[in-house]
Amino acid sequence: MLTDAQTRLIARLALAAGALALSGCYYLHLAAGQMEMNRRREPIAELVAHDDTDAALRQRLDYVSRVRDFAVTELGLPDNGSYRTYADLGRPFATWNLFAAPEFSVKPQHWCFPVAGCVAYRGYFKEERAARAARHLADRGQDVYIGPSLAYSTLGHLRDPVLNTMLRYGDAELAALIFHELAHQEAYVPGDSDFNEAFATVVENEGARRWLTHLGRDDELTAFNASSGHEQQLAELMVATRDQLATIYASGEPTEQMRTAKTAELARLRDSLTTLGLTSAGDLNNARLAAVATYHRCVPALAALLAQHNGDLPAFYSAIRALAHDSATRSTLCPGDRR
């Protein structure tokens, strides 16, 4: 059952469509998707208590409840209605996020929304809508990339549910995901996707390590640290290629020379990824690299900031909130795109 405040927020999303004729269908799509998600919500406590709840689902939701409590008591993350309910969407992914960038630019296109501000991607609740939008942008010469997502967040404006899609993760990754999404509620800078995602990624990694330590799952902790390290290694390689491409695009060379250099650089990246064990890298282009950079480019700087606070998460959150109002310092920690 939606509260009055939640109904008003969804209504505002729908009303925004009328004010933005060119984007009206998209905003109505968002409102409809959000309303469907809320209609499907069920309290996790009730599902766990019901004898007729599938045993495997009950076990997973009980695990989620313990993760959620740990997020509040040990990580200092928001204590609210988010991730206290469950919704089965009946599909494998929550959303499909579309990234786009010009053929000769590493800077992604940004889209602006009433709640989230300007972000480097556009989310869709239906895969075919994302694919149609991607084709439209590709026809205009843009590099495009669609990244399916297992989670969805309203940044705490609504009581975000745990989704069936999220339960596809293993225990460590599921806990990390919940910590990541709650971190967005702790601090969020409209218009700075790289900073926001890096902050949430640092919290998810630190939170997962503390959670696994709390459970005494040493083997899982070792595996999680190895997986996180490998993921960051792959991301750093992609970000380095992105920097190389930025230099190529800023060179002023003729179009065909830039195109040839771009192709060669992406081929080198694919070879390097294969060497590191990523055998199915998929399409590599400016948009794909922008997607990776959004989540990883600023992680080392913010991880160092947490270390400067000796792992004190509340102090770290305070420092992040201060940076939210200090764009000059943010830009030194996480320099902006060059081109």
C-alpha cells in the first residue's frame, strides 16, 4: 500500500511528462515501472514468518534482514523502510541502463531527472525500450552501451524493495549491493555520477568485508577480496584506455586517423582483458568505457579518504557530505573528463 507521500512522488513523475513533451513517454514509463514495483511489495518479516513461503526464499530473505540490520548498527547506514520489503518482478533484471557518448569523446551523455538530478545513463524498466533508444542514438553516430542492472534505487525517496533480481547474487555480493544502495541514501551529489558511484562502491566493499568478518566466513572474505581486486584491475585497465582515447580525440587529427587509432586502442584493450581472464568483454566503445569509469574511476581516491579517517565510517560519511558542497575539492580528488 502506497503512502500519501509516495503517491505524490509518483504523481510528480507523471506530471513531469506533461511538462516535457519530448521526454513525456519516457517519464510515463518510469512512473508506470515504479508503480508496478510498489504494487508487488510484500513485507519481508511477514514472508519469513509465513509457513507457505518457499523455504529457499525464506532463507534468503532472512539473510537479507540480518544484512539490513547490520547496515544500521555497524555501518551507520540509514534506518528506514528501504530493503524491508520484497518484490518479485517476474523478470531477470530490474532495469536496463543506457550509456551513450559521441564517436570521438570519452565524456558520456547526461540525462536530467526530477529526483536523481543529472546522471550519465538513462534507465529503462523494459529491455526493448532501452534497445530502441540505443538504436536511435546509434543512428545519430553515438557509441552506445546497455548495461542490465539487478537493482533499482529511488535514493530513499520511496521504500525501495529487495527484488527477486537481487537474489541472483551470492551472499557476499548481495550484502555488498544492499550496502551500496543504502550508501546513496547517506550522501548523494546531483549531477556527479562518478563521485556518487565511487562513494557507494567504497562503502559496499568495506561493508561486505566487515559483514563477512562478523559472520566468521574467512574463506568467503578471501574470495570477495580477490574478486574485488580483480574487478578493480580490469576497471583500471579500461579507465587507462579511456585516457588514451581522450588524448587521441584531443589531437586534432583527421577523422579517419582518429577512427583508426581508436580501433587499434580498443583492440589492445580487448587483448589485455583476455590476458586477465575476461574472455567475453562484449562491445568495447566510448559508451562502455564511460559506464565502467562512472563506477570505478574515483574509487581509489575515496578509498584513500576512508583510510585517512582510519576506517571510521560515520566520519567518512561526514567528509563525503562536506565534499558534496565543495565541487572544487571534489574535482581534485576525481578530475573531470578532458574531452
